[in-house]
Amino acid sequence: MPAVLVDTDDLGVAEAALTAHYAKIRMSAVAAPSARTRITSAEIGKVAAQRIEFGFSFRYDIDPLEKLAICLVEAGAVEQRLPGRSPETGGPGDVVACGVHDDLPFSGSVRAGRFSQLFLDRTLFDEVAAAAPRDDGAPIRLTALQPVSAQANAHLAGLIAYVRDNVATDPFVAEHPMVTSAVQRYVAASVLSAFPNTALLDPTAADRRDSTPVLLQRAISFIDDNAERDISLTDIAQAVYVTPRALQYMFRKHRDCTPTEYLRRVRLHHAHLDLITGNRASTTVAQIARKWGFLHTSRFSVYYRQAYGQSPHVTLRGESG
């Protein structure tokens, strides 16, 4: 549930709080009678959903951020200046990435307003993609501050609002690691899809050589044996000693699906068994869905009906389709 990180009218207190939670920052208010600052934050694993209100405008200089901020400007504006680059500004409705380089300080200004952001661990990118061969060993990075298109911006704006208003306020999410992980990876994948970055999604020649049926069977066995655990694309790839790209390629080539889709089918089967044996007086479809990593009950119901030809509620009631 959301916790208050700072709620103050004092510039010194605000600066100290932002330094403690983000990175060393130096703030200079622009003709403001008070430094009204309020930030709330809710943790979802390696992602924090945050609401930020600044009742004053200010200039800032900040040290490199350890994590990455994906910020939705609701009112006001945020300007960033990276060394050697022209300043870029986001206004109401814009989504901007703050701290794209974990080794570079940046500066800029903020116009009084309201902001919502997802503050995420950069290592999440490694769970959903792989760096280009020339960058192997280096973390995946965004290479721009703004999304690639208006459609990408709109997707992220909706995602930020949904995580902030629904996921971050749901105590059930924190109690179920698979749901938390599903949220984290969806956020990471959405960010990589929306911003230019250094990830390589297409398989290399070496990846294609590592797509044998034997390796595929090992990957399938790993998924089957560990479906109840919090496993990622990277975990599966490491289990069979291939890259995530090779893993994706072998599943498309031999099974006409992605590893994630196969994992979803396996978990859907386990959920089906739980529905068959569940006590409808004490068990709900939502509980079973979330147990197996399905955050949205409606989406789970669609997947279930496609696979089993009837509603999961019908199965739980012990009725035939």
C-alpha cells in the first residue's frame, strides 16, 4: 500500500528526502513562497508506483540514478539536460524517462504540477530481453528520453495509471510472488517496447544454432517442473545454457509459441486442476487465477474459455460445459 515518502513545505526537507530516496539532488526554487512537496510510493517488487506533487517550480542538478524513472506528467512540466545534449521537455500527457544513464548526472527544471511515475530496477530488463552481442555483459539501456510514438506514449500513460490506481493499492498482489513478478516483467517489457534501447530481440546465427529439439525439450521440462515458482525468461534460458533470444527462437520454430506463452499454458492447466478440486464455498476463481500468476481475472477467463471451452466459474461449480 502507498506510503508517504515526504510531505513538507520546506525546501531543505524536500531536498533531503529526494536525496535519500533517489540520488543526491540540489534544488533551487524559482520565486516560490513555499516548497510544497508530497510524494507517496507503493512497492511492487522491483517497481515502485509513485505520486508526486510539487507546489513550486525549481531548477535541479542530480547525481546518476541507480534506478530508472518512467514519469507521466499530469500537470506542469519537467525538463532534462544530459551532458552534451539539448534539453528535452515533457508537458501534460507526456511520458518521459528520467535517469536513462546510470553513470551520468543530469540537470533541468520542474514546473509546479502533478506527476505519476514507475521507479524500476534496471535489472528487470534482463528478465525480458538480452543485450546486443557487442554489448553482452552490459546492462540494457534506453537510448532516448521520450517514447517512439504517440501510441507508445499512450500505452505507457495508461499502464502507469493502472499500476498506480489498481495494482499498487491491492494487498493481494504483494502476497503472491508470481503476480508481483508478472507485473514487474510486463512493466519492463512495455518500457522496452515504447522506448529506443540497446536490447536485441532478433536471434543471431549462434542463437539459431542453439535451437535444437533436445534443448527445447530440456526447456519444456524445466518449465513443467517449475511452473509454481517465480521463473522468468532468463531463468529458463540459463537452465538450458542458451540466450533468451535462442530460447524465443526455438519455441517459435518448434512449438509455434513463445516460452512465456508455453509457461502460461502450463499454469493455466494447474489452475484448471485447482478449479476442478476447489471448494466453491471457500475458493474463488480470482484466488486461483492469482495463485498461478494471472492478475486480471477477466483475462484469465478468456484464456480459460479458449483452452477448455467453458467459463472457469462453471468448472468451479462442478458443472459440465
